[in-house]
Amino acid sequence: MPEALERLAAAALCVLLFVSSARAEVVREAAVAGAFYPAEPESLSLMLDQFLESAGEAVPDARRPFAILVPHAGFVYSGRIAARAYRLLAGHDFDTVLLLGPFHRALFPGASVWSSGVWKTPLGNCEIDGELAQALIRADPRFRFIPQAHEGEHSLEVQLPFLQKVLRDFKIVPVTVSDPSAENCRALARAIVRVLGETSKKVLIVGSSDLSHYRPDSAARPMDAAVLDLLAKQEAGDLASALNEKRGEMCGAAAALTLLEILKLTGRADSEVLEYATSGDATGDRSSVVGYGAVLFWERQDSGLEGAALDESLQKELLSIARRAIETAVASPKAPSYEPEVTAPPLKENRAVFVTLWKNGRLRGCIGSTQAAEPLYRAVRNMALQAAFHDFRFSPVTAGELAQVKIDISILSPPRKIKDAGEIVLGKHGVIVARGEKGGLFLPKVAEETGWTKEEFLSQLCSQKAGLPRDAWRDPNTQLFIFTTQDFGEVIQ
């Protein structure tokens, strides 16, 4: 089909996706049983057992799987590869599996969440976690229930028989996503991370994608190796560039990029490429193949804030202190600084803190310290005043704009010196660069806000913040430190 006609066909199908359904469909029948995998329960169960047995025994590991990325072709082609990842889930328990996969037939914005009922397979029913699905829909309007974006689609369905074999008592949240733009993937990831952070459920994320399509085996393998390397490095920006420049291919690019954005925001996983093959390994025909890979993302043992996190009530108290300090200084510039009265012990501990001001979504001031030199409540007060009145990039905050100013607070863990940039996890770690008398700092959220790759992040840190050459971070004489933060802020109505 000529490219123009393909675009017209995709556009027409995209229109159909948004025709509202008169009633919510609650049962999804197996659409590709008998085609992608056996329709008879006994034959399907036997095939899965053979795949899982060939994957070998799962070696006990203290870490928990956080996510996997697996292929979705017919089982005779990719089942053995997928089994390498699913075998390692045995022995772990999950309340819910969040499935991220492509809708192959059209591009549509946002994501579709199947939000109630069950999905059927020859091995039985998989119940939808309606609570988690609805939480996603409430978290961001990009998530909605579009039945047509699941009908006939195999990318998620083929994962269910494997899950039914290796897990017990789990529910699912099927999500299809086809728009691989950075804006879409980051927005979806932010919403997913927020919802996961608000639930006590143990959630596994399963991403679904094949690799290169219909190339000679000799051409497919180096392309696929490059993609798997970027997946293992969790470099969403670099992977997107490779796909855009046709240096790699993924039919589930949007799902994979969303998964990498989730990993960047949480900093929660170590990566391991488990297996790779092409369809030529199964058929013997290497003239035109499809690539398949399995990647496991282990829960990182040191994830989270180094130091005690504050509960919501203490967060609100600190935000109130910051706002009251600025309001008092605006009303009486020559009066002594506002002195809050606090009783909670965590607010009296010496902690390093940054205070950031925003106005209409744009930066209005940001000042902080990496040194835990004073009690937290006082550090928040002082950094709020500095950000409001002494950030040299901005004029002082005035009374007339106070209502439009939003306050964010970042509490820092003690910085830890690292050997090289390989230890940095974008989105989890803030970074301090220092050489001689020059130095600079980026908070972890800078990576999320900019979408920079690690190289861009470090180069901008050196040039913008430290006044060093862009590549100074590569110099052994340059010191690198990492830290984590607990971030919270006001909600402006």
C-alpha cells in the first residue's frame, strides 16, 4: 500500500477508535487463540511447560522483578524467548500485573485502559483490577477506556497464558499505547508512577514489543543488539533517537519508551538482557526475519530516599512555613524573619534542602544547600526567602504575584561520591559536579523536566551550573557526587 494510503487508512481507523461505546464491555474473548497459540487448554499448557522447562530453573534471588519486556509473536517463534523472563517470576507474588503493549493497527493519542471485567484465555479468566485501572484514568485524561484499541490486538493477550502459568491470584490492567512521542510517554509514565506510589499493592509491569521486522538476519542482529543495549541502559532519549533514525526498530516502541520513563522516574531497577533470537532461529529461513528479546528489570535494593521520609502532614507544615516566611517578608521587609514554632522531631533534624518557586508553570526562583547545617524547618524558611528575593536570575517576588506563586520543596540525602557516571540513574539521582573551586548541582527532577539523556544532563550541568567545559564530567580530575530527594509541593487551585 502506498505511504499516503497507509496514512489515510490509519487516520480512518483512528477516528473509529474514539466513537463512544454505548456500554462498557466487560468481557474480552481470546482473539488469537488457535493462531498465535493453541486454543486447546491441554495443548497450550503442555507447550508452556516445555518453554518454561527449557528456560532452566529460576535461581533464587533476593531481588524482586519490577518489570519485564517480552516479545509478542506466535509462540512457535517467540515463546522460548518470553519464557526466559517469565520463568524468573516463579516464586514471586504480585497482586496486579500492569500490561503495556502496542495497538498495531493505528496511531492514537494517550492510552487505552481496559477498566473492568475479565479477559479470557483457554486457561481461564484473568480479572481486571478495576480499582487500579480507574486510578489511572483519574490520574491523567490521556488514559481512557477505548474498547476498539484492544479488539483483535494480540500484544497483551499472548502474555496472559504465561502469567497464568507462573503466578497465582493476580489481576491485570491492560493498557495499549501507540504514540511514541516523548510528551506522551513521559505523561503516561508520570501518571503510572503516581498511581503506583499511592497503592500498597505489589505490581509487576510487563512491556510487550518485538524488535526489527522483515530484514535479513545478518542486518537484523546488529540493529536489535543496539536496541537491547539501550533498553538495558534504560536510556529512553537515546532509544527514541535510534528508532527515529532507523538504527533500530520496535513495533512496541511507545510501550517500551513509557516503561523506560517509569524506570527513570522511580530509579528502581537494574537491567538484564536475558535472551535474544530471530524468527530465523525457529524456521531456518534467514532471508526475512523478526527479532525477539527478553529483558528483566530487577527491583534495586537501594531504591528510595536515603534518610527518613516525611509524611503528608509534615510536608504541609513545611510548605506553610515557606509561604508564611515569604508573605511576612513581603508585608514587612525590615521586620525580623518569620520564626516558626515546631514540635515534630523530624523537622528539627539538620537536613539539606532546596526550595523552588514557580509562576504560571515557569521557574520563578530556586535556591538551596547541599549541606545539612541547620534544622530542616529553618533551612526551609531561609531557602524560601533566598529563592523569593535573592535568586540573581529574577527580580524579587512582589505582593501582587504571591497568589500565583507555587512552592516546591526538595529534601536532600547526604551526597555520595561516585567513581564514574555509570552509577548515575536519571530521575533518581541528583548530581553534583566539582573541580577546583568550580561546582554545580542539578536536582533529580531536572532529568524529568527536560527529557535529557544522561550525557546531555551531565554536559549541561558542567556548562550551565559549574562553568566548566561541557565534557568535564569525563575528566578523572572532576569529582561527581549523587544524592536522592524527597519532593513535594503546593497544589494551586
